[in-house]
Amino acid sequence: MQNRFHYNIALIGFMGSGKSTVSEHLGRMLDMEIIEMDYLISRREGMSISDIFKKYGEEYFRTLETKLLIELQTGKNVIISCGGGVAMRERNVQEIKKNGRIVLLRATPRTILERVGNNDDRPLLSGRKDVESISRLMETRREKYEAAADIIIDTDEKDISQICEEIIQKLSEKDR
């Protein structure tokens, strides 16, 4: 499929909502470059996200995210898989919207737990790997996620192709 979008597409959402998986598939479908923010920051810093949090703190990490988003606004036709906290900073949302659309991927707390429960590289879930804790953390972010989103896609009970087709359809409708 030919890329029909002339801007960046940023995927936001809670950890485990499908941002990495969807960005890979959507990137192949639309022949767009993919930037995995957490991976790139981790590579540039030479340490895992967990280690960045431990050594420098969350604020330092959030500043790295903002700097990367500013850098990414010079390009076009990029799918940006954002870290789960990117939309918590208004500045980040403003930077993305200069040259892109924001797609919020949502999943239920139970689905999130199934997807990330066995992953120990999630600093914000340390000691909180249960549906109730995930639900509380998701609720603290819900309002900012929804306010930032140009479109919202629920990912539960859908396969990757269905999710990507829905993104393409909703973005195309929004562009009309």
C-alpha cells in the first residue's frame, strides 16, 4: 500500500497497548520509517530505560523524550512509537502536532497485564503487576491521552491488521 499521509503518525497509549507492534506493521503497510522512542533513547544513553530511571530519575528521561520529539519534527512520513508517558507533557503533544497526527491505542487493564505482566523492564509497573494497580495508573493518564489524541483506537479483541486498517481509515476520514 502506498503511503497516503504527508505527516508523521505518533502512536501513544499505556504500556502494552500495542504501540510497538502496531508501528512495525503500519510502517510496512504504508512504507514509512519507524522510530521506537524508548529504543532510540536507550541506545543513545547506552543503558536500559529502567537504568536511566534509576540513575537519573524520571524527569531526566522525560526531558530526553521531549528533545527527541523536537528532533523528529524535521522529518516527514515517520511513524513514532512513543513511550507511555510522552503525552503527559503538554510540550510533547505540541511538538508532535507541528508535523503529525496522534493515534491513541487503548486496551483494558486485563489485556495490559496479559501483555506486559512478565516483562521486568517496565519501571512504572514495579510492584504493581495486577489489574487494580494497572487500572489506577491508567486512570491517572486517561484524560491527557484522550485530550492529545486525534483519533482513538481500541485494540482489545482485534488482530494487528484490523487495528492498522482502522488507523488508516480514521486518519483518511480526518484528512478529508
